[in-house]
Amino acid sequence: MHELSVTESILRICVEHAEKENASRVTDVYITLGRLSSIVDDSVQFYWELIAENSICAAAQLHFERIPAKILCLDCSNEYELDRDLEPCPKCHSARIKVISGDQFYVDSIAIEKGEKQ
Amino acid sequence: MTLRVPIVERIMNANDQVAGINRQHLDDAGVFAVNLMASPGAGKTSLILNTIQRLSPALRLGVIEGDTAPVTIDADKVSAVGIPAVQINTGGDCHLDAPMLDQGLQQLSLNDLDLVIVENVGNLVCPAAFQLGTHINALIASVPEGDDKPYKYPAIYRGLQVLIINKIDLLPYVKFNMDYFRQGVEMLNPGLITFPVSCTTGEGMDAWVDWLRNQALSV
């Protein structure tokens, strides 16, 4: 259940940026999530509904973009993407691989409305 | 009208900043710190007790115990062998985070210590997301847990500096394919330093402890 503290971080980041932009409300939050990060998006969604209430982010929709991990095979230089389970190079079956990316976990952007609140 | 505001801010930033401050405190006091993670029952407390036995009193150790409930079983075992132990109750949280470690460090007199071992909450998922500011992240994988854990919990294996494979005395009795296990680890964390040990028989413990001693003395 570390998604609670993670969700609190997401809310803090969104509120901070929304206030800086003088937003009246946040309508959408776009989160990028690498295949190898350890976050369960359903749980974030669950906590979000509880903690975003009464904030500028109340009713904001969460959108998760799950991006595959990028892997480089050290034997045949094949670059491949990992969408599901960890597996050796699909081309030469070597397990000598390097994870190039896949740990991402960040708030990419928010959509805000302005103007209703003067 | 709706406006899109680009942010691109890492969600763990706030925690990681506190982790940086923790590291500074440790470095200022010349203390080497280990974040010890594992699933429940992998042998975290046993490894700590065995390590204390081999390193103390030549090295001055302190232990921080993270528990989800106010249960002092682990901290009591460490205190019983004369080592300062601090208990952090996470209040139900499944992991330690950097602010919790900060609280724990404040209760130890760091200037009188060389090495602090932080026993994280037993869990292979959540602790992976929270850097504490320790010098290394260590994981204990134990043989009875099975050989598929690197494949199922890739995040925790990605962030390690050292891996301990515990309960190797059980290898003859348990279905555990060491090659398959090691291949998963190698894919996630190439060249990861690994120590197969048994806390029960003592096998492999000297190699682990020698390595840890050298690391601790290098700070």
C-alpha cells in the first residue's frame, strides 16, 4: 500500500503547479509509468479519489501511460521493448542484456481550467 | 477553456531529497549505512545477528528496525546482544521512507558508530520505490521463496548494490533452479555482487562479512 504516500506526492505536485498557473481547477493528470517501476495504478486511482477530494484536483481524471522497458542486448546489439515479463533477447536468446529505461515514474502534465475563480 | 501544463516531475522527488540529507548526515559522521530489504521470513534479523557476531566490537554497529506494527521482537533481539537498536513503527505502511529513516538516525548517536544496518519492512514491492539515503541497498533472497522472484519483482532487483542468497543449506530439499534465478538477476542488474549464505550453518557468512567490513571502512 505504498501507493498512498505515492498518491499524496502526485497530489502535492499537481496542486503546486496548478496554483502556480492560477488554475481554477485541474481536469486531468497525466502520469508516465515505466514497465519496471513498482507502482500499481489501480491503487493510485483508489487513493486519489479519497485524497483529492476538497482540493483543486477534485474530480480530476488520472491517466496512466505505461511505457515498455527498453532493453539492449549486449551480445547482438538488438534493441527490444519489454511489455510483459522479463525475457532474454528475442533475437539471439542471450541473457546478457542492459535495461536502458523502464523505471520512469513521473507526472508528465496536467490539464487545467482558468478563469471561473477571480 | 482547458490548458495543458507540462510538468515532468519525478513523483519520488520529495522523498529522494530527504534521502540526500540522510546521506549527508551519515557521511558527516563517517557512518556507512545499509538498507536491508527482503520478503518476510527471508532471514533479515538472522543475517543482522550473524553479521553483528562477526563484526562487533571491531566495528561499532547500530541497527534500525522498521516494523509495520509496534512489535519490538526484532529490536529486542538486537539489543540483547548489546547493540544499539532503534525501532521505527511505520504505522501500517509497508516500507520505510527517507523521513522515517531521518527519525531513526536522530535516535542513534552516529558519532559513536561505524556501521548502521537498516532492516526494512518485509516486502519485495514497496521498499523498492523509496530511497533512504543509505550507501547501499541490499536484498536477501531466500531459497524457499523460489527462483522466480527476480522475474516477478524486477523493481527491487534493479536498485541493488548487493544480493544475499540465504538458506542455501535448504537447496537439496527445495525446487530452486540457481541458474534460472541468477539469469533473472543478471538481466536486471548485470554483475551484481552476490553472496550465497546460510545463517543456520554459517556457510558463506565470512565472505559477506569481509565484503561489508571493507565497504564500511571505505567511508
